[in-house]
Amino acid sequence: MIHSVKWVLAFLFFTGCAKPPFDGNSAFQYLEKQCAIGPRAPNSPGHKQCLEFLTDELKKSCDRVDLQHFTYTDKHDTNVKLLGTNIIASINLQPKSKKRVLLTAHWDTRPWADKDPDSANRARPILGANDGASGVAVLLEIAKIVRANPIDIGVDLILFDLEDYGEHLGDLYPDSLNPYCIGSEYFAKNNKNYFPLYAINLDMIGDKNLDLPVERNSYNGARAVVNNIWDKAKKLEKPAFRKAVELEIMDDHVPLLRIGIPAVNIIDFTYPDQNNGYHHTLADTPDKCSPNSLQQVGDVLVEVLYSE
């Protein structure tokens, strides 16, 4: 009887009727491992150590892993040179799989806890359990799944660096500000002929109180991809995904949209809710995150990929 069940499950998977399972607990362990390194701000020891960890992990699951190094000069102090690295990994290389999907997240963490309620903490780097580690954790788990369960399409993953170096000064002295999304801007400007079917960016998706409305730039620039993702989430009964178009966010999907790649940002705008905020504070720690939240996002990504 046990053997019969295994054969049925195998048949269902290979005929497209079943999808490989996503393991939210395993993904959460990836979140914890990144945080155990400490803050991963540019030029820090944790940044270097995490780069090695992520590269080694992706090499276990991917056919190819490349490191796209770049340098950024701080606009306030030109003596400060930040060394950034985009980690680019691929499963099912061309020409075997010309039909490709891109999954992205940022792996760096913010150098300053500028929103911390205690002003004494605002010059300290954040741990970035949700803002950094959560999206990366899901993508590492997805890479393992795609390796273990072959898929016809090509799957590329990019872990962008220097996403979180930007400043919150609005329109005040805009020419002197350091921007967000430095790594993804560098990738987009140096992209010559890579145009996947679409891209999905994950950012801040580990919140225990997960709420995922539709980000406005995503809806305006990649509506069909938005509909595909949120419709599949509804089919899977994932309550965190709300099909309501809300805030416009500058994130790593925007540079991709600008060069013609349909890109969607899956992000929880409020962390954890409208009344309390751990975003860019020292309180962004693993205890504020949940395997169940990673599970919801991972389940939807698996559904999207294995429905192609």
C-alpha cells in the first residue's frame, strides 16, 4: 500500500497535478543562519562572511553561480568606497532552457537603525531578520526544491547588494543623497541581453503578521504577472495575499521594470502593523518573524513556477 501511494504521488507530480512541497521551517533556518552572522551592512565583517555563506549554499543547488562585483562611492564622504556584490545563480542553463523566470531579493542589511525609538541606537546597524534575511531564506529553499524536482523552465536567482543604503530625507538636497537599490540599478545598467519572462522580488515577507497587498509599481508595470501570483495565492487559500493595490514602493523590482522586465514586488508594507514598527530598528530580529509566513510565500512561488 505504501509503495502504491508513492507511485501515485510521483505520477501526479510528473503529470503536473501536484507540486513539490515547500518547507517553511527549513526556510526559517536559513533566516536564522543569516542573522547568526550578525548585521550584513556593506564593508562589515558580517557582509563578507554572509557573502561566502550564500555563495556556498547556492552552489549546492544551482548549475552556475556568478559574483557581480561593483563599487559605490558615498555621496557625503567620497573617501568611503562601498564594495558590493550581486550574487547571480542559475538552474537549467541555456540553451537547455531558453524560457526563464527571475527570482530576486536583497541580502545586505541597513547600516543604521534610523527609525529606532531610542535615538542612541540610530547609528547602529540592524540585524535585518525580516528586511533582508526573509526574502533570501525563501529563495535558498526554492533553489533546493527546483534542484530536487526538475522543471522545464530556467530559474535564475539574484541576491542584490546595497539595496538598503538609501536615506530618508525626501526632497531635501536630492543631489546629495545616497539612493536605495544600488545593486539592482548596477545590474540593470549593465544588462545586455537577459530578458526573462518576468521577475518576482521578495522583500520583508517574514513578518508574523504577514499582509501582502499589491504594490502599485508592480501593478502598473506587470499587471498580468500580479494577477497570476495573487490568483494562485487565492487558489491555495493563502490569506496574507490581498488583491488590493496600495502603496508605491521603490525597491529592487523598479530598475528591472525600467529596462523592460515585467517585475513584481511581494512586500509587507507594515512591520508588524500600522501601530507598531520594527522596520529599520534594532527590533528587526528573528523572533518577530514566522516560518508560517515564509511558508505562504514559498507555497505560492512553487505554484507559480511549476505551473509554467
